[in-house]
Amino acid sequence: MGKNIKITGKVGVIIGILFISLLPVKLLSQYPGWTVYNTSNSGLPSNSVHAIAIDASGNKWIGTWAGDLAEFDGTNWTVYNTTNSGLPDNWVRAIAIDDLGNKWIGTHGGGLAEFDGTNWTVYNTTNSGLPSNYVRAVAIDGLGNKWIGTYGGLAEFDGTNWTVYNESNSGLPSNYVYAIAIDGSGNKWIGTYGGLAMFDGTNWAVYDTTSSGLPDNYVLAIAIDDMGNKWIGTYEGGLAKFDGTNWAVYDTTNSGLPSNDVRAIAIDNLSNKWIGTDGGGLAKFDGTNWTVYDTTNSGLPDNYVRAIAIDDLGNKWIGIDYGGLAVYSGGTGIEEENNEKVEIGTMKVYSNPFTGITQIRYSVPKDMNVNIAIYNLLGQKVATPVNGKKKAGYYTVTWDGSKLSAGIYFIKLKAGSFKQTEKIILMK
């Protein structure tokens, strides 16, 4: 095999990158908590967003369909494409970020690209062990190995060596790999056109419609919660939950899921599942209740959701197939006596982690009693920054924790019947 393609230096690469600052003209939705970015109001290069990843600095990396790769730092946009960078193809289907901050970008026809912020390295079928240039999924395990789902099977890359798993040499049920997730034990869960596979490094287990409770063999999305439960999105069978023994299936006939075609799943720090569907919009499932967000009742610009990522502040970044990029800072609501739903904006903490002083921002939809208390890991209350009646509006309170010991604390907000808890880290 030939050497990997490396493009180094800034000449013709970084100099040519499109750099735009358009935050002031972002589209503020008429619905509270929603912001929409598209090609007409921001530096987003395409309204078809298929992949989103968030780096350690909070920058969003956005892969679009036939519209390049975009980086957004909250103010400025930088666009990378085949003419101004080493990106091998403008159709980006998957993005993963390793512990060193390198971006691993899967494209639809151009193979896999690695970008360290300056240099590009491209892996394809002619210069590496990548089995197909059509990359649909990328995941990185605890050892830093990259697991790449392609239309030619599953590839493992340790930085030097390639190992390919396919239908003929392994237990992989199909060479069309659409999703990969890695659990706390390092097991790989692989969504394919032929069902769900689990690989522990030696042994394979396959779950399909004939051998398990999987409702459809076309698996498009996988997420794993803190309890180790696997949440599996399928093309026609809805959403499945697998705890290792038992299966539960949620579809349009027995739950609030708005479409049986599930394309994306993300889990927030309160264990809410956020489910992106094809044609039905976005759904939130807290384990009991369903909330659906679509073009009729929210700021979601289109009902075809392709990607979801959640940042450290709990904001949901939602890739839409035709409507651009949506950001939702809410996610919970309170029910009034007349059953009219009023959304409360998510409490946010700036900064977190912090070294002594941090700010807590929150909002209330009408006059109500608000209590914000801070607890240590033992459940002991250490501070009450807010306790009293507040008028409708947005608030910022500064809290000084400098006299406390370093460690983990929890901020608990209660406003009417609405409750929210955020974990914060005090560093010394």
C-alpha cells in the first residue's frame, strides 16, 4: 500500500479556509430556547446536517451532506472543503474526536480523514486497510483505537495496523455498518443492515428479529446509558431498549415515539433520551413520559433529524436533513392547571469546572417561587443562592464557592413544579 496522503502547512490549506463571524444574525426562534442556524443566516455551508461532534473546548464540528465540514466556536464559523483543505470529500457522514483533539471524519466516497488542527491525513482503499471509502460511523475506544463502520465491513485502526471484520471472516451479520457504540466494558455494539452485533474482542453475538426482541434488522443508531442499557434506533421498527437480557420496544402504536424511523439518539446528564426521527421530528423520553418537538410546536425547522449532540451546558445540537442546525437549550416544562405547557429555559452554569466563583443563569416563564440550592456529595446543603419569588424573565446569580473544598457539587433548581439538577466541579 502507498503512504497515507498528508497535507501539511498552511499554504493553500488554512489560508483558504472560510472564516465567518455571524453570531449576531443567528435566527432566534419564536419559540423560547430555540436557535436555528442555516445557510442564509450563518456560516453553515449546507442545510443538510448529518453529523455533529463537540470537542473539549466546546467547539462544534458539523458534517454536512454535499456541503463541507464546518467548525463553530459560538461566534465564528470555519468551513473546510475539498478545495481549501485536505478533506477528501464534501459529503460528511460521521465525526469522532480522540483524546488528543484530533478529528476523525468519515466521508461518503472519500474515505476517512484525520485532522489535527493543521495537518490532514487521508485513509482510503488505495493507501490503507480501509475496506470501503463509504464511511458511516466512527467510534474510539478507551485505548484510542478507531472503529470505522463502512459499506465494506468494520475496520479497526490502532494508528499503525488495520484489522477488517466482514461477513466472511467474522460474526458481523452484514458488511453495511451504520452505527457503532462502545460500552463501559469495551464491548463494541455494531448496527448493521442485518441486525445488531456485539463484539468483545474475541467473540461475536448477533441479535436480529428472529433471535431476539430487535424489532427491525436495519439498525441506524445506538446509544448506551449510564446503566449500560442499549438504546437502538431502527429503520422501520422504532426504538428498542436492551438491558442485556430483556428487550423493550417503543413504536408509534405503543408510545409517544412520533416515527418508527429512528436516525439519531443522544442521552443527557439527567438520563433523558433524545431521539431524532425521519419525518416525525425530535422526541424526548424520560423513562415514563414522552415529549415531541416538531415544526408545529417548537423551533425545530424540519422534522427530518439526522444527528444530535449535547454540550456540557445541556444544549441539544440537532442536525436537520433540510433545515440546517437547531440548538435547543430547554427540554423540560411545567404543566399549568389549564394544561397549557410553559417551557422553562435550562439552567446553565458558567464556568464549569470553576475555581471559586461561577455564574448560574436561569429563566422563569411567569411570577413564581424559585429555589436554587447547592449540595455536596453527601447530600448536605452548602449554599442557597436563590430562594424567593421571581418575576418572569431571565436571571444570573453569582455564587462564590471559594471557601469550600474542591470536589463535585450539585446545583438544584426548583421553580414551581419544575426541577433540574446540574453537576458542577470546584477545582483548587
